[in-house]
Amino acid sequence: MSQHNIVIIGGSYAGLGVAHKLLKTVIPSLDPKTPYKVTLISGSTHFFWTVGAPRAMLSPYPHDLSDSFIPIADGFTQYSEDSF
């Protein structure tokens, strides 16, 4: 049986949310005989946390600006390499 490929373009809030929902909820509920692979295409390897970034730029804030860049791949280690 051939593999079904799902391609998501964009590694920000919506793209990451859709990828996790597919991998965690939708794909496991489908026919287990059919293999699915989710591919996320992003212009960066890191997610930029736009909500927290302005706070990190202020000097009294105790976090470093680099804390606003979160590696995308680290969030998907719970899924098999065959599915993501």
C-alpha cells in the first residue's frame, strides 16, 4: 500500500498546531494499514515566540532573547521518524 504524504507549509503557530493535531489525534484514528507521513516546510529550524520576544528585549526581564527561538524538531521527538 502506498504512503500518503501530508505537507504543511509554515512552521509558526498554525502549522505546528496542525502538525501536532494530525500526528497525535487524526492519523492514529485512521486505518492503521495505510501509512501517513507529515512533512513540515518552514523557512527556519526554530520557532520564533513572538509573544515573549518583546519582553526578552527589556533589560529587567530575566530571560535571554535566545529563549524566544525554540527548535522545532525538539517538539516532534515524541513521534516516529516514519510519521514526521
